Amino acid sequence: MRSTVIARKIIRYAVVESTNDLARVLAEAGEPEGIVVLAEEQRAGRGRMGRRWVVPRGTSIQGSILLRPNLPLAQAGRITQLAGLAVAEALREELGLGAALKWPNDVMLNGKKVAGILTETTLRGEALDYVILGIGLNVNYSMRDYPELAPFATTLADQVGHLLDRAPLERALFRHLEAYYARLGSGEDFLDEYRRALQMLGTRVRAAMPGGILEGIARDVDAEGALLLEHENTIVRLLAGDVTLLKEDSL
Ligand code: BTN
């Protein structure tokens, strides 16, 4: 049987700048894959597209996992897909919550973001060397205290109506990450699961990308993690960006 990779070793910190940075230091020092860095507080937590990721101290799950997948660089996006699926599975198993994913990797409950994923890759020459998989899951605080975020974001406590023990959630998350990562390693496909979890295919979206804004119908995702957007009768392949679901009937 395959022994456990994910969270074979966990390092816990009270305060760090960013767990992704600490995991990178470990990677550069030659640490084997699977190690997890967790923090109660991040002073310089990073989100996607240069944003900050700040949550109140001691409330949430904020961690980074070092992975050394044997993958072509073009498929690094699959790590992001598996992380979103693993978070959603952990929420289903532990709390009975049905999460959806929003491309590329936001985990949503009732239309609001409860977790974000930041996948940072490092190359050796042209090939993928290692991946730092950062996950932030909002747990024990309330968006009532953050009215500016409340229309878009949520926490598990807000969703279930009480505070939660984070330890079983953390274990469920690592267990599902382990299972999906093993499937990735054995060449198994989970693209159809990811498609089903997305729940936005066939709907009209607005995509904000580094190069501008594009509206169209989210038609599909591909194995490399790109979103295939139908815009004026052509399919545009988006590799990065933020999508907003537009409130129109599905097409
Ligand atoms: C996003 O949705 O924009 C991604 C957010 C990722 C946040 C996590 S928290 C742990 C890890 N360390 C960071 O600095 N960022 C990620």
C-alpha cells in the first residue's frame, strides 16, 4: 500500500509572513514532498492575482503543502483542481455541506467564497520542479464583522451557525488531498468530477484577466486547468483570471 505523503510531517507556527514562503524555503533545502506548514496568523498572506489574504488570528485553516509531482509543466493546473475537490469533499464529509467550485479554484458555499487556493510552481530548466499548494479555509469567524466582504465571502461558522473544532476538518482535508494526489500519481483522471463540482459550465460569466475583461459562456475546462469560454462564437482558452457569474439563464 502507498504510504501517506500529504501531511507526513506538519510544522505549526503561531505567526508567519506567508506559509507559502516557508514551504518554499523547505523545498529549496531539499525537503521531500508532503510536508505541511500551518499558521494561526499570516502577516503577509497572499491570494491570487497579487491580492492579500488576511483572516483573524487563530480562526481558520491556513497552510501550504510542498509537492513534487511527476507532471508535465502544462498540467500543473491539475494540482489546483485536486485541491478544490479535496476541500469540497472534506466539507461534505465533515459537515454535510455541498460546496461548489468557481474556476479556477475558489470553494463556494451558497454562492460565497469560503476557501481559496494559491498554487505556486517552481521550474528546473523547462520542467516542473516543485509546487507549493497554499490553502486558506475560513472557519471560526463571522463575515458580520466584515460587511465589505460579506456579499462575496463566508465562513464555515456562518454557514453552520456555530464554532467548529478545526482538527477533524484539517485531518479530513489532508485525507482527501492524499486520495486525489494518489489518483494524480497513478494517472487517473478526475476532470469529470471537477466539471461537475464547477457548477458554472453553461452559464454566462464575466472573466477578468491580466489582459482585460471578457464576457461569454463558460463551456468547459480542459485537463490543463484552462477555462474554455465561448465569446462571439469562438472559444477562448483562459489560463488565469477571475470569473463572476452573471445572473442570466443558463444557455
Ligand atoms: C485566493 O483565493 O486568492 C488564494 C488564497 C490562498 C491563501 C492561502 S492561506 C495559506 C497560503 N499562504 C498564503 O500566503 N496564501 C495561501
